[in-house]
Amino acid sequence: MTPPRVEKAKQGTGSVDAARDQILRSIRENLARSARDAVTHAPSDHAPPKPRVPSPEPLDAVERFTSQLEAVGAHWTLVRGEVEAARALRRILSDAGAKRVAGSDAPLVARVLPGRLTGLSRDELFTCDAGVTTAQWGIAETGTLVLESARERSRLASLVPPIHIALLSTNRICASLGDALARVDVTSHAITLITGPSRTSDIELTLVVGVHGPQTVHVLLLEEE
Amino acid sequence: MTFDGGVRAALGDVQLRGALRQATTLFGDRRRTALVSIPDWEATRERARAIKDETLLHLDRYLEQFTANAERAGAQVHWARDGGDACELIGRIAEQHGARTVVKSKSMATEEIHLNAALARRGIEPIETDLGEYIIQLAGETPSHIVVPAIHKTKAQIAALFADKLGIEPSDDAAALTAAARRALRRRFAEADVGISGVNFAVAETGTILILENEGNARLTTSLPRTHIALMGIEKVIPQFADLEVFLQLLPRSGTGQVLTAYQSLLTGVKRRPEDEGPEELHIVLLDNGRSRMLAAPVTRQSLACIRCGACLNACPVYRQIGGHAYGSVYPGPIGAILTPQLIGIERSAHLPYASSLCGACRDVCPVKIDIPAVLLHLRAQVIEQHAGKSRRLERVAFRCYTAVMARPRLYEWTMRVARALHIMPPLRAWTKWRDLRPLAPRSFREEWRAGLSKAGPSLARVPRARSG
């Protein structure tokens, strides 16, 4: 488990390196000091991590996922095929009165919403009424969406507008958080986990949704035709 | 203000105590409910602690591995021995990017090093964007809880504050106040060139940093500005990506009783292509500031396992009454009482190890099983050994007298007789100020015994019942 010592990177100014060396030396010296009395005080220090508790496999991942979405205050619609998805999306947007809609660069988003706006500047994005992205994974246990930057430019469209609509294929729903972490594309420079709308209880513990991020999260669950 | 003064002020503040009771009870209840959704809570705690122990025992190697992987992904890693180093590094990076304002998401580490004051001295305006932090920044105050920083302020106070500082109509609607803060902060996000955040976990295996939140301000802070600076204590590193599962199960449940907070941002380096979203530069500042010293013994080392959930605050019978400000330290509550003396030196915080009844409620709720009472006792011993507290001369004299009296039966009897005759109570003013001592019986057990108790059997009726009060 313990990694090998890493070759010291030559970088930065002398004083930066000095700080690094000093901190690492301090860590090693203090650890060496503790090694002498570690035997009596901390027998568990070297105990290997316990084996993972297997997460119970849900009978129906979609059902579990949607009930968790509701529990965290997100909306969902189950659709079959892209034509139905496009129709549902248009209805959600018109019900919300959303006119300016930012879209990610995912091909699926382009197909179901040809009129979306892409490549917006920061200021333009702030004036959008809704953002449409896909999600790469769902987590049934928690009602969570997983968005990977390596797959799609969805960081801002899922965050800045007051409504976020996410398209998710039902066969991308993982049972548990652990399953999702094992599957995500770690080459992404940003992986975002989203569980329900943005929320705060900072004023007298009163729950308010939509503080900095979207007030409404709507998941369009896409079943294969 | 002294600790005693702070405590008295807090205890006299009816509004504060009501708010504390409501918040700590709510979070405590939610936490208990949330634990049920984990198949084996105890095993998960054990595993989390084992991961932390393993990391801390090889902290140098994990930090080097993390640094190498983060740099490979395009991040720039800096090392700060203390708060001064860290403020200097962060201030210089912000200056190099010509920043007049920086947006910040909530970070206790930046509070620890007093970063806002350091940035202000350079003419850079730091803007807190977490709603609670924003409120207390507008009010010129400090956080009173590590999860809900403005827990001590009422809606009416916040409404008056926003009316004054943001020029909005006063409102008693939390949603309207929140919307006003959103509007004001959106303008700040739109113009900021540098975003500063903390870090909840850093994965050595991948060079990833993870930030948890509910509001979305950390996502904005780490994706809109062109430069992102993340400050993390060196103890935040964990070995593997898969270890995140354990900590993501523990932290939200322990902190707010949520199964998961609304957002987790897992950031690995910077964007790969120019057309990608996100900052062009990611600077990660590794902060020691007294932490490496804690590695020297297992009892102190466990303090570094803390994941800053705040569960011990909500469970602590002392914190629940006095709140965060009375402690007079950046980190309040039981965890603050063990972290602060180790970070800033026991001579400057000798009161903190005593700000506890040692009941152990903090240890019971801690998701990484830190034995906080054991560390408190260790620190109390240090206070005595280093004479860091108030002068202990009187205490030493008293104990010497006590030893002399208790070792000599005749002297003991004589002393007690005199004490009873003169109704002398031991000089324990600090104790008796808030508690009543029972009066001494007119005759001691020894006298009763000699007077025939041994033959007649117990005749306790002759001993007057002690009255309380």
C-alpha cells in the first residue's frame, strides 16, 4: 500500500524547495520519534483496511434512483427514445418559461435540442434561463448525477442557470457510490457529483434551494427504444 | 476577552443559546437518522481511521506521491511551513494575476492562517461566497460553527445587515435574503480572476482534490476564475481514489446528516484543451503550520485524522451552551480544544484543554474515532508541566499541605476538629461559586466510633442530615 519514494521534482525557487524539505524533514523526524512508543499505544496503526462491505444490489436500480431523486428534491421524467426525450425537454422548458437555454457540447444534447446556445461567455451564461447537459453516471443509492469533464463541457451549463436538465441513460445507473467511483473516468480534470438542487440552511436553519447553483434539477431518464 | 468572560457573555445571551440548542439538536438528530443508511457504521468508522492512520504513518511519502501526480496533471504545488508562508504564497499568486478581488469558498484552513487580513493588507479584496461566511464577513465577525458559520445570527439581524450593506428592502423571508445574496455575489463571480478554496480530501494515487459543499459557490469558485488556489493542511491526503467512498459516506452524514451533500467537485490538475471549461492554473498550497509536530506521538497524531465534520460540536454539552466564539479560537468545540493548543502553542491557549467536562460524547460521535478526551488529558498534563496556565504556586502549596495532613492521623484529626469548630470550608471559591458544598457533620466518624458506635451499632439518627443549600 505504501508508495515508493518519489524522485524529488526540481521546480520553483530555492526558498520554496527549502520549505518543502523542511516540512518533509519535520514529518520524518516526528514520525521517527513516535515509532519508539508506537508499539504500546497504537496496535491498530498497521492493521490493514477492512474488506469492503458489499453494497446491497437493488432490485430495480431505476426505481431506487428515482425515489432518491425525489428524496433530495430533484424532478425526473422517464422517456423512451430520443424523440420522446426531445418532446419532454421542450415541455419542461416551456413550462418553466425558459427562453435562453445553454447546452453542453454533447451530441445527444444537440440532437434533442437543436436550438440550444453553446460556447457562451461567462456574462452570456449568467443571462440563461436553463442549462441542458447529459450525465455520464447515476447513483441509485443517493440519487446522484456524475458529470465528467473528459466527456462533455457541462461544468457551467449544469451550474450557472437556475434550471439544470440532465439526460441520463437508464443503463448508466450504478448501485452505489463505490460502484460509481470505480467506473468514473479519472482522466477528467473535473468530475462533478450532483445530488439535488443547490441548497443552504445558513439563515436560521431554514432550507432554501437555489442559492448559488440551480434551484431546479430535472433528470430525463432515457430508456433504449 | 478571557475565556471565562466569553462563557459568561454567551450564557447570558438568550437568543444565542436558543439558536445553538436548535441547531445542535437538529444536526444531532439528523446525524443519527442518517447513520442507519450505512450497513455497518462501526466498521466504516474503523476503516476510515485505519486509512488515516496508514496515511499519517507514511505522510511524507503520500505527500510526495500526491505532489508528483497533481503536478503531472498540470497543478502547481507549493509548500507552506506556517500561516505566514501560506499567506505570502497566496498573496503573491493573486498579485501576479493582477487580482483586485478574489472569490473564496468556505475554508477553515484560510481562517486558521487569517488569509483575508493578509490579502487586505496587499490591497486585494477577499469575498466570501458561502452564504453563512458572506453574512459574517459583511458583519465583520468570525464563524461560530465550522459547518454553519452564522448560526449565531437571527434572520432579523441578517435582514438589517443586508438592508444596510446591500441596499435591499428588509425582509423576514429567508428565501428573499438568500436571493439578494445570490444576486450580489453573482456580480462578484462574474468579475473575479482568482478563486480560493479549501480541500476536503486529496488523493495521492491520482493527484485529485475533492471539495464538498451544498450551495454551489465552491463549484463557481473553482470553475469560473482563470486561476484557482486551493489551500490544504498536509493531513488532508489519503492514499487511493477508492478510499473516497468511505469518507464520502462518513463526512456528510456526520456533518449535516445528509447522505451526500449537493455537490462534490473532484479536481485533477487543470483543463487539458483550451476549449475546455475551468481554470488555466491550479495552485495547491500544502500547509504544515504545526501539524507535523503532532505526528510525534500516537495520542497527538490522531488529531490529524479529523475530517472537520463538526459532529463533536453538536454533541458537546459545553459547545451546546456557549457556542463557538467563547472558545476564542478559530476551531471551536471539542476538536478546537485539542487542535488549537497544538497549532498555536499551549501557552497561548491553556484554557482550552479545560473547556470540557470529559464526558466523551465527542469521542462517541467522531466518524474517525478520535479519542478527544484522551488528547485533552494529555494537553492538561502539558499545561501543568509547562506551567502554561495561571500560576500554580497556590495549588502546589495546597497539595503539599494536603499530603502532610493526610499522612499523619493525629494531625488530620486535629485539623478536622478545628475546621468543624470554626466552620472553615476549604478555600475552593472557584468550585463553590456555582455549587454548594455539604456542611461538615458536628462529629466525625472517628469520634462517633469512639463514643460507642462500635458497640451500639449504627445509630445514624444522631448524625444530623446534611442540608443542601
